[in-house]
Amino acid sequence: MIDSKTMPENKPQTEKIVSAILATIEREREREIVSRRFGLFDRKETLEQIGELLGITRERVRQLEKAVTARLKATAEQGGLPGLEEFATLLVKELDDDGGIMRVTTLGDKIVKQDSRTEQARIAFIAQLCPALVVLDEDDLHYLSIGSSKLFDEKSLKKKVQDIVAAIKKIGEPTPIKAVAEKIGAKADGQTEALALVSKQLATLNGLWGLTKWPVVNPKNIRDKIYVILKEHGKHLHFNDIAKAIKDSDFKRKDVTTQAIHNELIKDKRFVLVGRGIYALKEWGYEKGTVADIIAEILRKEGAALHRDEIVKRVLKNRYVKETTILLNLQGKPQFRRTAKATYELVEDEE
């Protein structure tokens, strides 16, 4: 049998409970299979790895695992597994307070104050034996989670999660969970959020939910984080202010340098330099280019000469520069020609 380690007395002793449950299994080989397959004391092992260790086929390992787990569940239903009911009561209470479903990582942090893989494996193993609980195994779409069997079974859990994903896709933009709940006809926002947290297809940031591929709710790199900060503020910002906002944010990783942020602002086409060190989002209507480029585009669109005050007014909608900078460009660049007092037109290059 794999040796266990003593856990602090002030925490629910999952290792002690698991060891006691395993002790009810008479055969050493079957105890090894269960402990290794569920990763109760070390990393999880495959059927092939365990079969090679014990000198039996992978199919025989699978059969024994299934048979032993079924016996343990039957014993649990009769209240015959030591420590199970007490620990299951803690799990059920947490679930009842949080929408009836929770990721195992969160449960581990709340109940045993740890979220190590071994603790997660133990919690999931205990939950799998308890009639009051349902375990949703981790796959490409879902995180390892535990739910209340009063509210869900595995099939209904997956359907409810996918209904939420479909609703967010249909909404098409980051949205509060209340709007998602209304979209699917759910009565409780809390349960909708709890179910959404189970999905690997969804992410949330600043109270908004969306698909994980949407950077506004799931920024994966510096550029995405810059985009989120500008979007959240809704106005242009100096790169120093963007750096500070990232450091003060709820992003998982925010240890970025100001220089790295400035470099990404320069390279990404989503961002436009609108003043000295000041950036805005291109989607807000800003265009890249110098002050002279902006003046030229204004005159080109107008198709006629404009008074300098009007030119200044329009440029300042696109650039945060001093008025004197605009006037110097008007007076000093050959593509602009004065046609009357304080009035200028664009001199296009002749072919």
C-alpha cells in the first residue's frame, strides 16, 4: 500500500478518510489499482502503467477498478464507509451555498485550504462514492466538478452548461450573468454562474461573461490586456497609465514592464498613437498617421478648403496634441496651401 502523510488537524483530513476507505478493500492489488487510478497519493496512472506494474492486462485493471468502485458505492449507500458521510456533508453544504455545482479546485481551496492535484483527486474520489453527489469528469469542455445529485445528474449537468455556452454565443458579446440567465430562462443567477464556471469554453472578467477566445474576458497576452484596459476605461490613455492599470487589475498575470507594454502598443494594429505616448483603440474611429496625415485626410474628405479653426477642431478629435503643432504643420508642410486668410486646401501630388 502507498504510504500516506499526516495532514494538519485543523483541516478535514482527506488523506485519513481515503486511507480508511481503502482499508475496507480486502485485497492489496485492488487497493493499489484504486489508489493509483484515482491519484490518491501520487499522480494518476493509466491502465497500461498499472497493468505493467501488477503483471496483468489493461482490460483486467479496468474490470477490477469498475468492480471495486461499484462495491464501495454500495457500501457507501449503507453508510458503511468511515468518514464519508461527515465529509460529504461539508461538500453538500458548500454546494448548496453556491448554486449546487462547483469546480473541484474551488472546493479544495474552500474545504481543505489546498488545491493541489492530489487533494483534488481525493475530493473527487470521495464525492464519486457519495449518493448525494455527482462528479463531472474533466474533458475538453468541462473542468472536474462536483454537483448535488438533488439538482443534477451528469447528463443534465452537461446540457445545462452547453445551454449557457449557446446563449452567450447567440448574445455575441460579453454580458452580465443576469442577462445570460434570462436568455436561458433560468430563475437563479447564482446557479447559472456556478454552471458557467464549469465550462472550459467560457471566461469572465469584470462582471462580464464571454467565450474564452474573446480577449475582453480572457486576455492571454500583454496585447489583450492592453485592449481590455482601454476598452474598460473607454478613452485614450498614456502608456504609463496603461501599465499601472494592468498592475492594479484582476488579471492572473500582471507582472509586465512599462517598456514591454509600450512595445506591444506600437506593434498591434488595434492601437493608435493619438498623442505623445497616448494611445486609443482603432475601433473608436482613430486612424494611424502623423498630424500632417490627419490634416491631409480631413481636407481630402472635405474636397475643399477649410478655415484653420475648423481644421484644428477636427484634428483634435483624432489626436491629443497642442494646437500650435497643428498650425505648424499647416504652415510648414508643402501639401497644404493657403487660399485665403487662415484658410487652407490640400495640394495633391500630380501624376
